Amino acid sequence: MLFEKRLRDGLADGSVTVALRRWRRPQVVAGGVYRTGGDGPRVRVVAVDVVAPQDVTADDAAAAGYASPAALLEAVRGDADLPLYRLRFTVEEGEDPRAVLGATADLGPGDVADLLRRLARMDAAAGAPWTSVVLRLVAAHPGVVSTDLAPRVGLDGLERQEFKLRVRRLKALGLTESLLVGYRLTPRGQALLPHLPMADRRPPPRFTT
């Protein structure tokens, strides 16, 4: 869940506790913990509701960091025909385990072997060798929005969400991290990069759910 820069202080001090998003399907779940981009805090989502624009209240706007419901609704990106989700969240205390893991660049032979086994299982589950493709793509194009990255692996349009899901799975292994725009490899991901299988010269795989 990414937020504009001006909301960072409110996220950090706990005064911003609501966000609106337009999604075809929910991208977060109640109880989930999510990063907010850059050095922003992690937040724990406590409620995810579909609301009508006219049901957005002044309290919602204030809790989202906006002066009025109209200002909040105007700032929401996405197709107006998509469902409008209201997210309520709290700041999650403590260090992000993925950030701690990702900062670990000292990989021993056992660490490398374990990561490669995990990536191989992810490839096998998808029926395509996508993990090395995406890791190399992110390494070569840090800070590039997923809209531009997805077509490079044979995805476009709605399938961009599948690309983002794949990157999140790599993030769970401590190999990638989200920026305000796009992604980059963590130190752990950079350390693993030389050990990845040779690039596949076949056409890029099309991912399936």
C-alpha cells in the first residue's frame, strides 16, 4: 500500500488511519501487514469495506489526511467504474522482518542452495521459469513502474496485477522491495543474482494464476 509523500508524517504518528482505493478486486486483507513505501511505517489493515462515494464521511476524509470527502475522492486514482474500497489500519510496531531479511547480503552456500530450491518450487508451481526472469528484470530496471515492467514478461492490462503478485512472492523471500515507484532488489537479492540459472532464451513466460 503506497501513499503520497505528504501523508508520511500522518502515517508515522498514527493520525492517518484510513485510505480509499479503487481496485477490481481487493489487494489487501483484514489482518494483513503491509509496507507503505520508502521509509514509511508498516500498517496492519483492520477492515476492508466496499463503499459508495456518497457514503464517504467527513471523519473518513480527516482520518485519510484530507479536508473533505470531495477532496479525498478526487485524489483516488483508478477507473471510476471500479469498486471503491475503504481501508482502515493501524501502525504496526517493530522492524519489518522482510526488511531485516533483505538487508542480509552475506549468503553462504547453504543459503544460496535453499533460495534456489524455493525459487525452483515457485517456477514449478507456475509451470514457467519466471523467478529468474523477474529478478533480472527488476535488477536491470529499478524504480520502473509495474505497468512498464509487465509487458517485458508478456503481460499487459489486467495481468499487471499478476506481475505484482509475483514480485510480492519474491519480496517474502527478502529478495525485492517496493519503492514509491517500482521495485528494486534488496542486498540479499543482489547477492543471489550471480547464482541464478542462466537466462532462458525462449520467449518470456506468460504467468497464470
